[in-house]
Amino acid sequence: MVQEHGCSWPRAVLLYNEFMQIVYGLLAIAAGTIMLKFNLQLVNLTGRQDWIESKLGGGSTYLAYKILAVLLVFVGILIATGLGTPFFTWLLSPLTHLINLNQP
């Protein structure tokens, strides 16, 4: 048994979790890259999003999909490197005062 982060799990389970973290990160990076490369085909497949076009102007569906793809690549890198949880904890830390976990 290995003692890491206050729990005792068999080493094989810990290695599997780390391996799957890398796999999920690489899948997110691949999906984001494919979205960037085939942006035109993605818009042709899903159609223009009228609510995005009305708020941001003509052609902004392409921009929205590109921004989503870049965010997906960024999150994939965070997941694959193991920095996802610390980053999102830091990012969402201003909201912790809204949640009082000590209440019954």
C-alpha cells in the first residue's frame, strides 16, 4: 500500500489514475485541434448559431468555435499535466465564500 494524499490505495490504482488523466488530457487536446483544423466543416455540419450571430455580428460562429477549441486544448493540457485541479481551485476560489460547508 502507498500513502499519498492521505489515502492508502494500491500502487496499481494510483498509476492507472495518472495514466487515464494523461489519456483524457490528450483526447481533449486532439478534439480541440480537430475543431480548429476543421472549423469550416464543423460550422457546415452544425449550422450557424443565430444567437451568437445576433450578439457578436456576422461570422462570429466561426470565432466562437475557435475560442471553444482553444479553451479545450488549454484544459486538455491542464488535465494531462495534472494541473487541472489546482488551477480550477484557484480560479473558483472567489466563489468559496458563497458556499458555507460548515452548515448542518
